[in-house]
Amino acid sequence: MKRVRRSLLFVPGGIPRFMEKGLASEADGLIIDLEDAVAAHRKAEVRDWVRNALLENDFGRKEKIVRINELGTEFGHQDIMTIIEGKPDALLLPKVNTPENVLTADAVMTAAERRAGLEPGTVGLLALMEMPEGLENAMRIAKSCKRLTGLCFGAGDFTRETHAVITESRIELYYAMSRILCAARAAGIDAIDSPCVSIRDQVANEREALQALKLGYDGKQAVHPDQLAAINRVFTPSTEQIQFWVRAIDAYRESEEAGRGATTVDGKLIEMPMVEMAARVLTIAEVVGVLSAAELEKLEWARKALLSWASARGR
């Protein structure tokens, strides 16, 4: 089943109480941080701690992600070799600027997987897009490696480099966010928004999540458990949305069986691309467990219809 990444919570490596809070949280995934959250003199010690934490803790359905250090530093290569032993679901590679950054990480990960007795490609990779150069290479980066499953936006470093000031509308970030989104969609991978740095401002956090959702993002990073409820709420289809898309599927099915094609629901044109949108939204609802048995049946019909539609077009 598809993994959802509505919310990815950063957890500082090497601090047990924060790990405990992360494990008890409602995040879809935890990003255990070996980069910014760990002082240079503690990198090796915390690296081993993170590997052991991955092996010893029950993460339930949470995705296990580790942000490693840049491969250009003295820490990055060993981060990969050690952390792969802990069998994470994915690594988050910081400051990705070129496809070569991803391919280098992929090669090191393959060597680490073989050493750990894992099938090459077992551990996924996410790219943290933080720098202007990376943004301009976003499409090439997104398509560079089959192991890559998502692009994450890092607004903090991006605005430092561009000298921008983040405002309430975040209009100064839309160019970067749109490039990341389009690259991710072209590659068929996820796009995850930057965390809201106003940790206690839940209004700002929810506003940013809504902005990202409307652009087309799959989820948002978080730096505190208190941010998760709003993020998950925004990126979970509402009852009204589910009902609309179920009615859209029903209407299209009825129209198709009557020998017609397009139809309307609430004045909106419903064609096969809209059935595709319905299936995407309802799949998220399915994964997070908010679909009824009847709604699941409608989703299954939509999936079969989409397979037939794609087959007829040689897709």
C-alpha cells in the first residue's frame, strides 16, 4: 500500500526523551537528525546511537528516516555505512544541488546495503532541496535515481542564500516550491514542504500547510509534535471531500455504463482525469483509515477503470 507522508517530524539524534515523544506522536514519519541537531564532536557517538535506536524501538507504521550529513563532509560517508545497519526506511540527503549528489549517495548506500546483507535499493532516499543551485537542477535531480522517493523543501537555508524574508503569504517561496513540485510530479515522487519555524504559532503552521496543499504538496515537515495535528488535518481528505469524490466516481460509472463519457457533479465536469484525482485523494483516505467499506468499493472500481483507460492508451 502507498505510504503517506502528511507529516514528517524531525527528532534530534542522541536525545532519548525526544525519541520517545516522536514515537508517541501522530507523525507519519520521523526524521532522526544527524546533521544540524548534532555537534561535530558528538557525530560518531550519536551515529551509533541512532543505528541502535532504529533496531531497538518499535516505530509502528511510522516511516523511519535519518537525515545524514553532507557527503562532502568528513561524516557523510560513515553516516550511510553505519545507519544502513539499522535498516531505516529512507535516508534524507541534505543540500542536494546536482544529480551527482544523489548518484554518489546511491552508490554508497548500495555498498552499505550489501555489507549489511540487504538487497540493493531496499533503503529509500529523499533529497533536501535547500540551495538555489539545487532548485535550478530540480528536474534532473528528481529523475536521477530510482531510489529517490521524494523532494523535501528547506526554506531556511534557501532564504539565507537568496536574502529573502519569509512573509505571511510566503509568496517569496512560491517559485522554489513550484519548481520542486513540478520536478517531483514529473518523476512520480513526493513533494514535502519545509517546516514552519514559528513553533508555537499554530495559526501560521496551519496556514503554511494549506498553502502547500493548494500548490499540490503531499505533506509538510515539522519540528515539534504540537505542529502535527494541524498538518495531518490539512493533508487528510475531509468528509466532504471524500463524499464529493465518491459521488464523482458514481456519476462517471453511471455515465460510462449508459454509453456516455463525461458527466457533471455539482456543476463540475467529471471525466477520466477527474476519476484519477478521485482515486488519488481516496487512496490517502484509505491509508489513514477513514474510508468506509462502501467507499473502498468505489475506490477499487476507480482503480480498475484507470488501469483499463491507461492500457487503452498504451500507458
